[in-house]
Amino acid sequence: MAKYREVGRAARAAMLRLTPLAEPLSIDEAFLDLSRTEELHGACPAQLLAALALRVEAELGIRCRSD
């Protein structure tokens, strides 16, 4: 459980670097408001979300999905 919390916190930190508007639902699930992120990061929300998923998978070894 400790490893699960550690990876969950790291994933949440990655989300918060993308947008401060992350609404956690559980340790491994959150809603992200990506409005205005294009202005902040210079790419459309879909590109930013895809990059986040790839980064989390590469750095943390877990897969992301968006439903």
C-alpha cells in the first residue's frame, strides 16, 4: 500500500504541473480541467494530456487512461 500511495502522489504531482485544477476522486483517479492550458503550455489540451500520459508511464511505470 505504501508503494501505491507513493506512485499515486507522484502521478498527482505530474497532473498538478499541467494544471492546478485537478480534482482528486481517489488516490489513483482525478478529473483535470485543461481549459486555458494551451495558453500556459503552448499546446492544445489533447497534446498535453497525451504527453502527460507518456511521461507518467515512462517515469512511474503505470498506464494512464482517459474516460
